[in-house]
Amino acid sequence: MRSKLILIVFLNVIAVHSQQYKVDTSYTIKSTFTKLIKKYPFITIPEIKPNPEVKESFDLVYNQEQDRILHFDAFINTKKKKNPAVILIHGGGWRSGNKSQMQFIGKEIAAKGYSCFSIEYRLSLEAKYPTGVIDVKNAIKFIKDNVIKFNVDPNKIAVLGCSSGGQMASLIGTTNNNSLFEDPSFKSKSSSKVNAIIDVDGVLAFKHPESSEGDMAAFWLGGKSDEIPENWKNASALSHTDKNTPPVLYICSSIPRFHAGRDDMIKILNENKIYNEVQTFPDSPHSFWFYEPWFGQTISYSVRFLDKIFK
């Protein structure tokens, strides 16, 4: 009995030691549903049926720094050996949310002939900008290093993010080969380059006439815009958009502040003849992608865009 107690205490110490950071669990699919259903009584959480062609794997490790292990979930269409890949980035104001919130999207896109990966990254209570962005880029490198295992074509990589994850997806896609967002200590033979961006209601510019980003952004970026303006600029995808930016799909709610910088970014894309597309859901809330009647259409827009770029 004594030895069993010692073992339990030992395991508890390991668990506490392995998570020396706070976790904000305020942003969930259920809690957001409870808020939104008051204004949108017709919404439902989608039911996703298992697909025999999609292999699901959870909590795969892509990086470990001392006691901190970072994971991802994989949803892989097994019909072909080389699928285009979709890197999925959850939202939550850079502070909350987790990779499980992208499972529905991952499963549905994978069923259409893709390999999808929902990435865990360090949030603002644990690490400030640009750590989370670099985490996702490291995950991309890891997946490219293991293309055979994950049925991935390394030259067909898309990044899809929702809300703050959409902001990160756009930043990742516009900073291919930018050393500011690369981790030289991460051992990999691959690059973090991506070939397409899907931004689901994520801002493109933090300091912009259309933007109203405040405390959440400042907490992640390490200070307010007048305190650390270089971070507010460098964290904005608009600042990096140029002739090398890959094709972009914007899927938008009806709330203008989540599109800050989008039209300016589109102007640059058009000047450089880079394909881009905007799809907007009228009278829709932020976090629309979690719920029907918008979830299914979000998948349709995404797959149609991915098929156009990659197939």
C-alpha cells in the first residue's frame, strides 16, 4: 500500500512538473455555442461520421524542449500515398483554445483527399509572440520530414486557421523563408514553406484603420502598439505580402473588424496576379465555422479552393 502511494505521488509530481504554465479554457465550442444560440437559435453543432478512408491519430509529438512536449493530431486520407496537406491552427485570441477544436474541419477536409494536421502551439499565457508561430512552422517541417508516414506531397502544403489562428495562418504564409520566424535549433531537413493560405476570420493587420485589436493582442505581442510598434507591424500579414505570397482564400463573418487589412492585402495580391478569393457569410457571428449552417459551407469553400490550387 505504501509503495502504491509513493508511486501515485511520484506520478503527480511528474504531471505537475511537465506543465509549468497556465491554461485558459474559456474558449470552447460548447461555451461559444451557449452564447451564440441566444441570437442564432437555429445553429447546431455538426455531427461528423467516421470515414473508413480517413486514418485518425492523436497527440503525435513533433517537438520537445526540455519538459515541454508539443503535439498534433492527424487525419489522413489513405486512398493515395501523396496528398496535399492542410495545417490547421485553432483560434482563441492567442490565449485560449486547443487543437481538438479543429478535429471536425480536419476530418471533413481529409475525407476529400487530403492529409490534415491540427497543431498544438504555445499560447500567450505560456509564451509570447512569435513563439506560437515558430511552433507551427516547426510542425510543418516535421510533417515534411515524414511525408511517407503521413501521405503528404511536400510541395502542396496549405495552412488554414480560424480567428487568431487565421491571423497566424496568414502570417505563416506570407513569411516563407523569413528568418525572423524560423527556429535554427529545430533539427530538420525541410523548409516551413507553405503553398496556400486559408484565413477564416483572422485579422491581416493589427494597427490599421479597420482594426480594433486591444488587450488580447497586446498581451500576446508583448505590449501595446505605442510601446512595441515593431511587433504590431511584423505580426501583421499585410506587412509581408508581396509577389512571393501564395494564393489566399478569405472566409469571413459579417463583422468588419476581423477583416482588418484584407482589402489592402488583396490589392497587393492582384497587382502581382496572385489568385485570391473572398467568401462572406451574411449576418454571421465570429466562430461561425464551428456550427451549422456555416460549417458545411466553410468546408465546401475550403475544398473547392484547395482543389483549384493543388489538383
